[in-house]
Amino acid sequence: MYSAAAATVAAPPRRDFISVTLSPEEAVGAGGYNNSKAWRRRSCWRKWKQLSRLQRSVILFLFAFLAVCGVVSYTSMGEPWKSLINKSLDDQRTEPGIPGLKLANPAVLPAPQKADANLGDYPELSQQKLPKPPHVRRGPSNLQIKPPRRDVRLKTRHGTSRVVEEPVQADKEDKTEKSVISWRGAVIEPDQSTEPPSSKIKEPEKPSSVEDADQKEPVAINERQMAVIEAFRHAWKGYKDFAWGHDELKPLSKSYSEWFGLGLTLVDALDTMWILGLKEEFEEARKWVANDLVFDKNVDVNLFESTIRILGGLLSTYHLSGDSLFLEKAKEIGNRLMPAFKTPSKIPYSDVNIGRGTAHPPRWTSDSTVAEVTSIQLEFRELSRLSGDEKFQKAVDEVMKHVHTLSGKNDGLVPMFINTNSGQFTHLGVYTLGARADSYYEYLLKQWIQGGKKENELLEDYMRAIEGVKKHLLKRSQPKKLTFVGELAHGHFSAKMDHLVCFLPGTLALGAHNGLTADHMKLAEALIETCYQMYAQVETGLSPEIVHFNLHAQKGHKDVEIKPADRHNLLRPETVESLFYMYRFTGDKKYQDWGWEILQNFNKYTRVPTGGYTSINNVQNPSNPEPRDKMESFFLGETLKYMFLLFSDDIDLINLDKYVFNTEAHPLPIWAPA
Ligand code: DMJ
């Protein structure tokens, strides 16, 4: 017998040893070792012939079976395999310089921006060199909205017609589409690609992520965005170490405060983590939501706050991630909030006991706040669209319709309170764009956008209100002639402006972007400059909660005056929010630079070394800003998210033609994106 050892002697120098047993006859007949193809073919054929018929049939059957399996599995498993492979590649992709930070998407680098020279104001960052912008996709792969579609013909702005795909909506009522004449005479056409908001919603919609096929070239995150990620992780560290699962971090006392007992910071921050690409943090937070977010509790929650932060946060996270866990939780909290609407007037109570299913106004009054009852609509309407249950939308639409008809407005400006029994405004005569009224104006515009620009009453109320602002509340300060929005109390003008009002430039710019008059954009530009000055003119470079503007030039006086009771800073987002809109719509880099300054000042005066950021009591004292020992959930939910978006040059990172942000910075889909 010829052994394999003999065969290897004459084999080519490659070190692949094959053990082959040859019969002497084969070997001798071949004249020794012969590895030619023809010889091998003949030898196989001979072996095949030696097999019994049964053996041959079994082998043939096995071949046929394997071939069929191969074809079937290729067609049915191709996609899952592809995504699995992509996923595992994604998982391996970590952020240099940020251990554990995994970014979801690879990126193309669009000329990364240079960090400003004044990193010196931010000691921790100036000492350690910021990591180079990585080639990564930021955020999840599925940020674009593609609701279920059907083709319709749409007139473009230029009058030509093109085929667009329209989201499917169950409601087909009220097909009348009226144009609205804006205050300046501009004709605003309803968006013809959309259906009006539904009053009879039947079919639930899918998350925007599910239909996302627009996988365009990813964009790299830049150094400023990296600084935001770093800030977020620092804040998250404090929350995780000392307040995990509780509402708010108390970073100095290394403990927490409870408001509703619903993990407010965690839920508010979910979509920020998703957008920043913080996969690990997102996953651990998701686990908490799955296992520990329990709504069946005997606890009073504020309808507005829990709607914008919890319901809004869950809905947007559902859209971004496509994970149905968040929709189920959203439905549950939505249902548990519904008792609030059981009032004589249908104007909801401010407080709901989500465990008992009871609701009530505050102890001292039967009034609700106007902003609160008119700034829950984006979320409840979206919940109806997603769940197929019309009751949510019906309840909040009724509130808007009712408020639309109410008397007591002053050129579109609304009072701050509304009675839950009578349904009438109370405390008439006081008008502000600040606390208790602010987001009423914001949600007029945003609901109009959400619903496809068809709900004309909303637009009318918005346009009228902005005219009211111009007529009654706009003034210019001295010496810099800053345009600001004051307040009106029983005919008396007060030059007082809450930081909260700084949402307005962003909202005005959003309106202008959606076709409203160009002078809204002009006003936005003037107001954002003012909001920036509310930071820049203060010793710490951080805005106080409220400022008073000087109306008369006085030697040595700045435009901005601060009263002792107003000099706190709660890490609020409004100015950064407006900077984000302004940058998106103008591309003017100064807005990014202003935001960068603000981020550095947050880092300088509010960052707690052991983790977290804190509100401060005194923005005028850089040597002792008097930390308050509290990190509000909106710092993670809003402020840092808007910072990250402001520093991005990727307009598809939450595209403003596809998403509308709720008042807590949770992006919700526009029902029919442009
Ligand atoms: C947030 O909860 C929301 O932005 C709300 O509209 C106003 N207050 C805080 C942020 O300042």
C-alpha cells in the first residue's frame, strides 16, 4: 500500500498535508505519484462506479437537498444577515478617546470644524486635547421619516406637478383646504400632500424609523459635538452614580430629588442618547424602562410636565429607535393621563393621579395654566396617530378649538390662566410670552406644521399673536438698542423678559422657514441677538432666569439689569434651542460660536467634578455662583441635545422638514414631510 507519507514527498512545497490512501494498483498504474487533474477525475469516477446504487442515490439526494436549502435560505435570510453583519460592525466601532462610546453610523467627513481658540475657559477640555473627529456615523441609522405612503400628485411651489408619496391616514373628513392670508398679505397654501388631522383615526402608524430607506452618506461628528458628548457623559455619570432611576440628580449632595417618581431624567434623556450615538448608555436606560418604569403608582403628576417630558420622550424614542417598548409605555402613560380631561369644561386639570385615575386642579384654585393646557397637543395627537385610538387627539383638539373661540385675548395674546369649570380665561389683562403662556404660541405654529399646514385656525391664532407681540410687547433697550419682548399688565408695559421667552426667535424662524412672512425672520434675528446678550452681558456669561431691560440710556448702565431674586440659572435650553434653528436656517456660523461660548460657561460654572451639572443661584458672581445642587432633566433632554444639533452641519440630523420638536426637544414626525 502506498502511504500518504510517500505522496507528500513528491508534493509541491506548500505545507498543506493531505492524507490520502491510494491503492497500489492506482499508484503503480499511474506510474508513481501523479496529481494531474485528469488522473484525479478518473480516480473519482472509478470510486463513484464502485458505490452501490443505493449509496449513489443517497448521495445524489443529499446534494439535491442541500442545493434547495441554499436557494431558500439565500432569498429569505439575505436581509437579516446583512443587517446582522452591519450591526456587528457597528458594535465594534467605538469612539476614540471616549471609552465605551459606540457610535451607530460610520461617517463621511464634511470638513470638521475647528474648536475655538478659547478652550482655555474650559479647564478640563483645554488640558486634555480633544480627540480627533472620528469617521463614524452619528446617531442611529434611521433618523429619517418614511411614514406609510401612497402616491399623490402635488403641485410644487412653481406650479408644476410632481408625484409624491403621501402618508396613509385613516381620516378622510374635512377635505376643504383653504389658503390663509398672512398678516403681511402673503398667501399661505396648505400643504397639499397631507391629510387634515384626524378625528376618526383607525389605522395605527409605524415609527418613522421603520420606513427609513434614505440612507444617505453619513456625516462625521466634529470637535464641538464631541465636547457635547463629553458633557453629556459627565452629566450621565452623576445621574447614574447617585440618582439612577430617580427624577433628578442632586450632584453636590450626591443624591436625588423625586418629583413624580418616574425616572424623569432618564426618560427625558433617551432620545438625546440616541441622537448622540451613546449606544451603551441607551441600552442600559432601555433596560430600566423595560423593567422598572412603572406607571401604576399612587402618585400625582403634572399633566403638562409628564406629557412633554415622559410621553414626548417615549414617543420620539420610539420613532428614532423603532423599539415598540417605548410605544407601549407611551400608550400606558397616555391612558393614565386621560382622567385630567374629565372636567366640566373639558379644559384639563393640572394634576393627575396616574395610579388611581383621578385628576384635580391645584389645591388653591380651579384654574389651569394656559400654556399647560395648550402645550400637550403635539404629543397626544401623535399618540392617536400611532395607537389608532382617536380619544387622545379628540381631547386635546377640543381644548384648542375652545381656546380659539375665547374672548379675553388682546390682539391674539392670551392671559395666563383658564378656569376648568367655566372654560373662561381668568386673571385677564396680563400678557407675557414667558412663564405660563410661552408654549401656547409655540404649539400653535408647531401643530400647524405637524398636521401638514392645513389647520387654519391654528395659523390664524399664531399670526395674530405675533402681531400682538409686535404691537404690545416689543421694545428696544438702551444703549445697544436690543429688541426685546416685555410684558403687559393692565395696560402697563414692563421691560421684563424671562429667559423662557428665548424660545421665540427659534419659533419665528421655523415659521418663516415654513412659508410665513419674511419679517418674522427679521424679528427672529433681532431677538436671538438679545437672548445672546442676556448671556454675554453677565459676569459668568450665563443668563439669569429673568432680566429687565433699560429703556433709557444711563451712563455706565448695560442694556440688561438683573434683580437679586432673578439671578439664578437653571441650565435652561431656550437660547441654545433658538441658536440651533437660526443656524439651520441661515448657516451663519456666529450662532454656533455663541452656542460654543455658552457651553464653555456651563462647563466653567455649573459642572460638578464628581459628575453632573448644577443649577446656580448667582450668575453675577463668577467666584461663587452658588450652586443649587440640582440638575434639571431638561439639561439632558433639551440643552445638550440642542447644543449637539447646533454644532452639526448635517441638516438630516433631525431634518426640520420631517420632524417637529415638542417643547421639551423631543422630535416628533411631521405627518406629511415636505
Ligand atoms: C422645559 O420643560 C420646556 O422647555 C418647557 O417648555 C419650558 N420649561 C423647560 C425648560 O426651560
